[in-house]
Amino acid sequence: MEAVIWIVLGIALAIAEAFTVTFLVIFFAAGALAAAGAAALGAPLLLQVIVFAAVSGLSVGAIRPIIMRHQRPAVESGQTPFGLEAIEGSAGTVLEEVDAEHGMIKIDGELWTARAYDHTEKYQPGERVRVIKVRGATALVWRDDMPNI
């Protein structure tokens, strides 16, 4: 019966992690599942609690720093950005008027929906813009005053 309680606790903690961005609660879920394993093997309650505490503490201390280090943006960690992070800072050409509500740009041959980063700005087809931020599949852009290289 104790194993079932630990499993339910582990699942509840794993679900709770889905609502946070801390990568902390999941380690307690791992500890609860380890304690469930100890309970299934017939360990007394005190040993189950010790297993829970040990696995939770060791995973927070050993694994979380690695995850947090890899979660930093590539620019901060000195690595080459890729994916959406590489799009930020890229130059594009306006294909359809870009304003606060809608727009379309071309970045390195790819079409992107775009919005003006400054809601008061509008960019006309043919103008060059720079991607300031990416939100979902929409590029937030600003007028690009840099010359073509």
C-alpha cells in the first residue's frame, strides 16, 4: 500500500513540474518513485523516507546544475546559437506590410509572420528589418539600419 502512495505522490509531483519552469519539483518526483521501489521491496517506512530524501537531494545537487547550465542562451554560454535563437538578430525583407497586427517577412529564404516590435511602426514591402525577438512562430522586427554585407 505504501508503494502506491509513493507512486501517486511521484505522479502528482511530475504533473506539478509541468506547471513550473524551475526544474526542481521533478527531482522530488524521482525521489518519490525511488521510495516506491523501496516500499515495493518491503523496506520499512523510515528507509523509504531516507531513500526519498537521498534520491531527491542527490538529483537536485548533481543533475539540476547541468540542466540549468544547458538552459542558458547560447550567446551567454559562448556557443553558436541555433534554432529560434539563431533567428534573433537576423535581417529580413518585408514581403507584406508589417505593423502591430500582421505582416510577412523573408529571412534567409524562409517566410515568417512578423509584427512590429514598436507598435507605432509600420514597414513597407521591400524594407529591411532586423528580428529583435521570436514569439512562437512570429518574428518581432525593427527597422534595419545596418548596410548589407
